[in-house]
Amino acid sequence: MGKRTTGRPGRLILFASFLLNLWVHSSDSAAAVVKSPIPHWEWLPKDFDILMRTSGRVDFSANVAGKARSQDLPPGYRSDFYLWVDFFRWKGLTSNWLIGNTTVISRNDSTAFQLSRIRYILTPGYRYEFEDWQISGLLLHECVHTVSRPEANGAVWWNSAQIGFGSKGAYHDHFVEQYRKDQGFPAMRLDGRLDVGQFLYGQQSVWIGQNHDFRQELFGLGRLRLGSIGPLGFFEDVAPHFWRRANGNVVQKWDLSSHIYLLGTHNIAGTFVRWIPLDQNPIDNEENLVQVGVDIVF
């Protein structure tokens, strides 16, 4: 018997059939890979979120009584700006940033306005939230510049690390969010927070500070929501602050304020009276001052 041979067309058909089977098998495998979940990254969309959420406050006040003991220019006006930005959140941990600026303006017989001091803060931080309270930590850079007169030794500035805890109503973002949600203060409520800080000190460098002798600090806030009448909300703040200096002495400041909020369609307008009965801190001293002001809260 002669050999059975396969002609060229037959070989081409067999080769084409082989490629077709191979392509079908590869396509099925690829589809299975695409459709199958990636277990190592399942947590990402569920627990991680980019927030870019902002809140803040802008206020302007006039001194109506008192004269600070440690100021070389008479008091006049004060303007504060604070902006909180939440960047991202992973589970209960939120990364945020605080940017703040305070401008102190003097008023005397010779001129109605004379810049006295400019104070700014830059603060990256984190917080971990629970249902009704939170823990927060931050790295603080704060600087005070003297204006309209020479700075003999340059600006005053420091870096410090702070950590604290408190009920959510004692923090600006949660307080404003709850006020909007409830359309006011439906009932009397007391909130509070407590923070401690460690100043960096040692040989002068860009990481330490200059022209101060602070070592540790302890400060807090007590906030009492009094309730609402129509669109107006009323609350009181008490803010004590203690600093320990290099020689071991402790100086303190007490800040008392009464506030009225008016809720608008989107943001909040307010007015306040602020009294500083005691201020032993020589930097930006406000002892005995009484201020009346207005603020915009967002």
C-alpha cells in the first residue's frame, strides 16, 4: 500500500483550525481574568475617599474697652481668617490642613488705622472620628510679625506637635455641619475638647523657632449651646490656654465669648462679644480687652 499524504491545502486547514482553537481559549481566559475581582485592592473604593471639603470662618472685631498691658501700640481692630481643608479619608482617619491669619490694627489719636501685627499658622494634621467624639493631632507652625515698627530680633515663630480629643461639637467643621442640619440649636448641649502641645526647642534652626521660650502647652474649649429663637442660634465659648516656659513658670490666658448665629440659605452670619479677663502671654497680649465683632461662617 502506498503512503497516505496530506496536501498543502489540508495542512493549511489544520494549522488554521489550531490557531482558531488557541485564540478562543485565550479569549476565555482573558475574560475570566477581567471579570474576577482583585482581592488585594477591594478595600480601596470602600474605605478610601478623596474629600477636598472646606470649612472656615472670617471675622472682624473692634476693641470697645480695655488696654492690653504688653502691647506697645494701643488696641484698635482685629481680623481673623481660618480655613480647614479635609483632603482624604481612609476608614475613620482623615487628613486635613488648617491655614489661618490674624491681622491686628492699632487705633490712636494721630491715625485711625495703623498695622500692628500679622500672625499666621500653617498646620497639617489628622483626626480619627468615632460616633460622637474624635482624636486629633497636628504639626503647628505659627509666626507673629511686627508691622509699622522695626523688629529688633526678627519675627517670633515656633513649631510644635499637638494632640487632643473632644466631642465633635467642639470642633468647627462638625459644629457648623450639625447647625445646618438641625436648622439651629434644638436643645441645650455642652461640648468640650482638651489638647496638649510640645514645642520644638534647642539650637536655633528652621525646625525649631526663635524669640520665644515656650516648652509645653495645655489648652481647651468648653462650648455651651443655649438654643435657638427663630433663625437665631445662641452659644457660649470658654477657652483657657496654659504655657510652660523654659524657666518652669506657667502663664495663662482665658478667652470668654458669646455668639449669635443667623443661618442663611448656604452659609452663616454671626455676631459676637469677646472678653479676655486674663492674658499673661507677652506675645500678642490681649489682657482686659473687650471686643465686639461680626463673622461669616462656612
